[in-house]
Amino acid sequence: MKSLIIILTTILFFQSLASAHAFLDHSDPKVGSSIDKPPTELKIWFTQEVEPAFSSITVSTDDDKQIDKKDSHQDDKDKKLLIVSLPDLPAGTYKVRWHVVCTDTHTTQGDFKFTVKPKE
């Protein structure tokens, strides 16, 4: 019985740690996707609300040149959503980097790529 209590306590402890961070939930364009039409903005939804003053998204080319419009911002209605505007993107692969601070001050970051297919 004592070992069961220890196991349950450990599980609950690690669940509370994991829930204290905002992780990428989904994005548009999707992580690793190959799309036909270039997007005008990139959206990332997180698992928790984020602090916009300390959170950002950048989009870069393969040679690490930042190409987004540097206007990363939180959605007015959905506090778990960050958005950044994009120029007219040519075909190619783009790297997205994100850095967020959730409302309880925990920081997370990550990156992913998406590809715009050449026009046929």
C-alpha cells in the first residue's frame, strides 16, 4: 500500500510539472507540412495561455534569414494563440522558431519546418 501511495504521488507531481508549461498544440500551416498555397500568416496554438510581451514566433529561410513581418502577437480572443504575418512566400522550406512564457512564468521553446510547393 505504501508503494502505491508513493507511485501515485510521483505521477501527480510530474503531471503538475508538465501542465505548468505551454507546449505547441497545433499550428497552421501544420508542423512538417508541404502546402500548395503560401500562407499570409502563421498561427501556433499552445496548450496554455501565453504572455504576449514575452512570447514570439519567427519564420526564417533555409539560410536563416528572418522573413516574417516581425509582428508576432497574441490573438485578441484566444490567449493560447500566437500569430505572425508573412510576406508573399516563394516556394521553399521555412523554419519556424517559437519561444513562449505561459501565464505562470514557465518558458518553453521549439521549432519546426513547413514547405511551400512550387507552382505547377
